[in-house]
Amino acid sequence: MAIQMNNDVVWLKQMAEDEDYGFISAGGLYARRLDEQQQEMKQSNKNSCVLGQLVELARRRKGMSPLDLSKAAQVGLSEVLEVLSGQATEPKPRVLFMLSQALDLPAEGLMELGGLMESRDKHLEEAVVRFAAQSKPTAKLSRSEKEALEEFVKVLARHSDRGRCSDK
Amino acid sequence: MIKKTMTLNLTSAEMKVLEELARRKDLTKTALIRQALRLYQMIEVRMERGEKLYMEDGLEKKKSELVIL
Amino acid sequence: MNQRILILEQKTKKFTEATFHEEVSADQLSEAEAQWKPVRKAAVNRMLHSGKSPTEIHTLFQHAHWDWLKKAKALQDGLLAIKCFGIEKAGRWQGLMMLQLAGYCAKLEASRGKPLVYIEFLETAPWNLRDIVDEPMYGLVGTRLIEAAIRLSIIEGFHGRVGLLALPKAEQFYEKRCRMVRIEKAGHYGMAWYELTQEGAAAFLKGGKHGNTNE
């Protein structure tokens, strides 16, 4: 049985009285999408904080000021500060690549943290959580921070190598 | 929508269940069968995609996989 | 499966003919997305330039992230429980709605557990919304889609019962115009559950002054 829509003008006029051209969007599908977006946002915020901590510790390991880093990496100071403060939710690939070169960090790992490359497995995710839990930027790099940084850089490097192998 | 008619052979026990469910769901027997078919197909398609069907115990919140299809 | 219906032209305040599609294919959903996306994008840009914050814009475009292409997957599965209706005018999609006929039941005490037509999503074209364009083009698009959902519910033997999760900005429409009953505790993700009872459906189809039917 097909649907028979009503085209009675009296009925339509009654319905049209309240027409305000407002939003009418509905649906559980939207709710699920909203949930996914919140998860994505949480993930991207978490990663940008870790990216900031990593670059900050690596900068201090090298004894560079943010200005020194900006010059060495040939990246604008405002962009360097954005990454360092963990605010870079959508960093440019060039910025991350130049920073990785100036700080001797694996470029691919940095790209994954910055959300520019898809993470290939769970190991990086776990390492991110461990690193975020251990490191806390202070004026001087403490021994535990140094260890945390080295351990995390190792995971990033191993991760990037594995990525390259699997691409072949 | 063109509809086709068929004869459905049910045991008296099955007919009793059909009538009881139709009463509880406020549906005609035909509507109930059509509804059952939609649900069966939906479950089948999702399980073929690798999804699993679970039943949750209302009180203890225990989940058990339903392997009937 | 197509039929001529009337919708409201905002500019002339007169009814105008449109086509109601009782079947919408995955390709047609993609077509709608291609038509709607640039309008939404232009509106977002305009708002950004006028100094509106991204949060404000997000609130206005609660639905802007809808991606019809992903939804097309459900249609491609050939599920009997899924139906998609659309309203088209002048070669452009004015509104779309996807319905699910199985898997959802009434939550109101009087009809709890009884089947209903669940609106998986409902959307009108962005050029029909006053928050997006200065001069909306067509009205009654949502009303006619809800009418179709009620009529299908009756045909399927669900007595006009319809249920949906409404976006906060759309609540007014479902509560006032569609005479649906709000059930706060049955909602998800900050969206309230709205349900149309058998009586509410009959009143909607009959027309007349709107009174609200509360639980």
C-alpha cells in the first residue's frame, strides 16, 4: 500500500500558520556522529598536549630557547610557541618536519602525534599515555624526565621504522 | 507496493504464540510476521558483517552472546 | 512511487508543487549531499567573517556534519527495516528522512514495548532554514516528512506511533507542531526522545489548533 499524502489546502494552511523555517533536524544517527566527534576531539587534544611536552623536553635537552628553536628550525616563533604549549591541534606538516630535524626527533612519529599521519598500531598510543603521565615540563630537565623523553623517543623511532617496513 | 499472499502453515502452539505476540504488540498477525522478518534480516546482515548479538541480564547486567542464527 | 505534494513557497506565501519520493536511492542521497554541502560551507564562511565564534557556529550548525554518503550504506544493505523518503522541487532535494521500522519500540507508559516508526534522521535543505539563509525558500518540508512517517506507521499497523531523538534546536518543532511527547529520561547524547502517540498522530493528520498531549 502506497502512502497517500494530504494536499487539502485547509489542512496545509493550518500547518503553515506555525511555519518559522527553524531547525527540524532529528535522529539517532546524528547522536552517534556527535559522540564520534567528541571522541575524535578528545584524542586530538590529548595528542597535541603530548606533542607539546615532547617538543618542550627535546628543546630543553638541546638547551635551546623557543627563539633559538624557531631560528634553527626556520619556523615562525608563534608556530613554535603553539606547538610547545600543546595548542597545535592542526599543525602543518612542514612545521613538524622542521622541528623534528632541529631537535633530532623521528619525523614520522611526530607527524603521527600531530595527527597528520594515521597511527598504525596501539604501541604508540600506549607510549603516548605513559609519556604524558611521566613528563612535566620544569625549568631543568630532571633525571626521570630525561628517561621518559628518551624512552618515548625510542618508541617513536621504532614505530616509524616499523611503519616504513610495512609500507614496502 | 504490490503485495503477495501466501498460506502459512503453523502448529497450534505456534499459532497461539503468534496470536499472543500480535495482541501484546498491538499488531495484526500479518504485521507481526513482517516485523519478525525485518528483524531477522537486520540481525543476519549485521552478524554477517562480523557483529555479535548479546542479551543483557536486566538485574545483574551480565551479557551473554546469543548464538541462534 | 512518486507523488505530487504541496509545500509552501516563502517568497510568495503560496503553496507550490513538489515531488514526494517514497524511495530514495544511495545515489540520490549523494546527490543531496552535493547540493547541500556548498550552501552550508558558504554560510559557515560568512559567519566566520562576520565575527561569530566557532562555538556559536557549531551551535547553529548542529546538523552540518551530517554525511549522507555514510548513511547510504544502510540502504545498500537492502534492509527491509530501512526506508528513505525525500521531497524534491526544481531538481533539488528539499528534505530527506530515513526511517527504521524494526528495532525501536514506544517508551510512553500507555504503549510501552509496542512498535513504532523510528526516525533515524530527518533533515531539510539548508536553503530552507532562516538561521542559514536570509530568505528561506520552502516551508512545510519537515511537516510533510513527519506526515509521511505517520502515514507509513498507520499502513504498517503501528497506529501512527512515531519516535525520534531531536536536536535541542529542533525541539520546538516536534513538541509544538508535531504534538509529540517529550521523554527526557529516554534520550541519548543530550538529545531528548520524542514520541507521537496514536491520538497525537490522529490529531496531527486532522489538523486544527495544536494542543499538547502529555504523558
